[in-house]
Amino acid sequence: MRVAAACGALASLGACDVAGQAADAVARDRAKVVVNSVVASRFPGINAAPVTDCIIDAASSGEIIRIAGATVTGITPEISQEVVVIARRPESVQCIARNSLVLLGS
């Protein structure tokens, strides 16, 4: 009986994990819309998509949730600044540089 209960609990945790991953994916997609807009407005003329991916990858889950919220509330100066701060992190800068070299064909 305990084994069955333990198996049921583990199955529930697996479902929670799947739901958590889905929620994370939605938040990341929403945050990408905001970050892409900020990058495009701050750095006109560059391909924002690879830069956006680097910024999202360097952001914490809390930052992603705050940024994603701007798809509902609008992009504030604070959100734009948060995106810029994340873009300046070493992991973002390295990723952006790596992607730039790939985009240039090097």
C-alpha cells in the first residue's frame, strides 16, 4: 500500500515538473517579445533575435517573470533598464559576441 502511495506521489511530482516546464516556456516566450522590442529600439539596425536569446539565457527566473509581465503592463523604463543590465553581464556579452561572429560567417 505504501509503495502504491509513493508511486502516486512520484507521478504527481512528474506532472508538476511538466507543468512547471510549460509555465517556464510561456514566460520565456513572453519575455523574448519584450526583450526583442527593447533591443530593437535601443540598438536599431542589428538583428535582435540572437541578442534576445543571449539576454534571456542570462536572466534569472525572477527577471524573466518581471520582464514577461511587461507584455501585459507595457514596457516601462525600469524594464528596459533591467534588460540592459542583463545584457551587460559577462555571460550575455560572451554569448552576443559568439553569435555575432557566427552571423558574420567567421
